Amino acid sequence: MVQHSQTRDARAEPQWRFAWRVPARAPWSGVIHRGETLRIIDLFGSQAVDTLFYAASARGERYCAQTTVRTQRNIYVRRGTVLMSNEDRPMLTVIADTLNDHDTSAGCCSKESNSVRYGAETRHQHACRENFLSELSRYDMGKADMVSNLNFFMRVPVLADGSFAIVDGLSRPGTYIDLRAEMDVICVLSNCPQMNNPCNAYNPTPIEVKIATVPTSP
Amino acid sequence: MTDQAAKATMLKAADYRLVNLARGERLTIRNTHGAHGVGGFIWRAANTSERLNVADTMKIQGSTAIGRGSALFSDMGRMLAVMAEDSCGHHDMLVGGSTRASAAAASGRGNWRPNARDHMRSAAAKLGLKRADLGSCIVFFAAVSVGDDGTIRYEANRIRPGTHVCLEALENVHVVLSNTVHPLAEAQGLEPCEVELIVSSAPASAYQERDAFPTVEQRRAFDNKEMA
Ligand SMILES: [Zn+2]
């Protein structure tokens, strides 16, 4: 019985030091300290969240999708995935994930790629790249600091012939992912405004980000 | 346009090379001995903040597999180069090149070995660029398969000696090539071997006209050529 109550205590609601509802189509950034947990919640379901991480102490060190894929020998991000930097160091670990199989190979949407994928008439639409650039500018960072990002709650299966396409999201309202920081990091994300493919179910919606002072899972 | 005398040089095993290509010029990599990987990265010379974007390259063309007729896209909705010829058929953009950590793990004793990331950092520095100016790269002549569950595997038997790829520049570009084996091949104990590089002017049949491109996406990217 004692064992049981200890388990329950360990799973008690963590102490959130920060919580913020990110409006549909908007960017967000924040610092997560080593040992803290970042939770990203897909409040209404089927909402892609394009995310990048930078080492707070030296921003040239940043999330590297290819190093992450190589290190875990798998292209999908899921519980247990260690997000690696371009210096081969662990940045964050996925410690809880109620979805699994998030993309990290398809990059983010941009006005420029929209004009190519969907035609020049879509160039005026807002895009993740614009969110990243404006948010990065607040840290005196720019276009060079943008690399292949994480796409939380977005599925991009690779088929045997190499075909690669964004498919309908399986993420339900309230789906979340928890990332424990292994170093002090700056998180920069874009609540994806894309309207031309199913990554947001053609309806961009708000998400929530929270930061806990301790890991939320063992 | 006449095909001018082509310049051929050897790129030794574990060495790298920075090649400047003018719009219309071609870079051929001849994999005579069956090297398992030649890492590549590309900057647009007129504005090096514009560079290879492997995510857009895969997403726009709907495939992780590129080959003859596939373009290499920048982050600005433009094509930097097109793969004008390809007799290999296996090129990787999901895993990328070797790094200090992958090389140290493969050496078994944690030793430093030449690796694609260090090569590309040096090449970037020689252009006055920094580590931030490098993004995810492509590895030519590397056969990576993806299982249903996302597991990646290296298929060494798919790489044969005597194949080549040819890139035709669609902008003035800087290309860095790192002749180091793909990290998954490196983990299997495979060693680099020399490849031949040939720079030549494009033949008249080249991809300098909009109509040369088969897909609507490539034609739209061609239309972005003149945008700022
Ligand atoms: Zn987006």
C-alpha cells in the first residue's frame, strides 16, 4: 500500500512555473533550464508545432535533425528519443508522449516553398518560416540559424519507394509531449499556420506550452 | 554552346573539396571504386545565406529518393542545381554525413578521424562562413532504407563501383564535397576511397530553360529565379 501511494505521489501534477496559450498561427519562445520539462499540448488536435532548440550558452550549437536520426537509427521522434545537437550532444529527451512518431525530416512551411508547392497565389499567406525569423530576431539570430526542425503532432511517413508526404494528423485534443532539458536551451516554435495541406486539418488552432521545474516522468 | 574541355581531378579518400560552379556548369562525381558516400552541401554564391535545404528538396518533390531530373532546392523556393545524370540511384538526405562522434564510435577507440561535418565547417570557414551557415546535408552514393516503423538501415550491396552523378548548377554556387563514408556505412567498417571530380560546361540540352523541367513545382521554382 505504501508502494502504491508513493507511485501516486510521483505522478502528482508537476509544479508548472510557466504556462502560456500560444494563439493559432503565432510564434513562441522561451528558455528551459537543464532538468526542467517542456510540455507542448495540442489543445484541439491535429495541429503541427514546428520547433527548434538552441544551446542557451552558445547559440551556434542547435538542434540537428540528421544527428538525432542517426543516433537513434530511426526517423521518427517518440518517447525515448534524445534530441541531439550539431555538436553531437544531447539537448533534450522525450520523456512522455501520448502520440509518438512525430516528424523531423520535412522542415517547416515558408512563403517561398508555398509558392513552389501550391502556386504563386499562396505566397502572401503567413508561414512558419516568418514566425521563426521574427522570433529569432529577438535573440539577434537570423536565417542562418534556421535548420531542419521538429514537427510535433505531424506525420510524414516514408514508404518503401521513398515517397514522402504529409498525411492526416492522428493527434486528438489534449495530446501532449514532454521534453526534459539536458542543457539550458532556448526553444523557438511556430504554431503552424499552413492551410494548404492536412498538417493542421485545414484549421490552425491554439496550443499550450508549460514548463515544470522538474522532470514530469521518471 | 560547345562542350569545353572538362577538368578532371581526383578527390582523395578522406579529403574534401570546395568547387565554385557558374550557372550552367556541371560537376560530375565518378564513383570508380564504389565509395559509400560523398557528403555535399551547397551555398548560393550571390548570397550565402541562401543554401541547400534538404527538407524542402524532399517535401517539394514528394520523395526522399532523388535521381536523374531531381532538383536540389534552397530555402528560398529556388533550385540551386539539378541532378542532370545519375547512374547510382541511392542518395541520402535523412541521416546526413559523418561527424566527430560517428567517426569516433566507428574507430572503436574514440579516435578522431576525418568526417563530413569537420570538412564542411572548414570549407565554410574558407568562404568566411560559420557553423551556423551549415544545415542538413546530402550524401551521394549512400543507400539508406527506412522500415515501416521508421528504422533506418544501410544497404551496402546496393552501392557498386563505376557509377556517377552529375549536378548542373542553376545559380552560381559554392559546393563542398566531403569524401568520407556515410555514418551508417562507417559503422559497418567500410572505408573511404578516391573519387573523380569533373567540372565542365553544360551541353546545349541542359536545364537552363523553364520547359526543361518536367514537374509543375520545378517550373514554379524556376519562376522564382528572379525574385529577391
Ligand atoms: Zn508551418
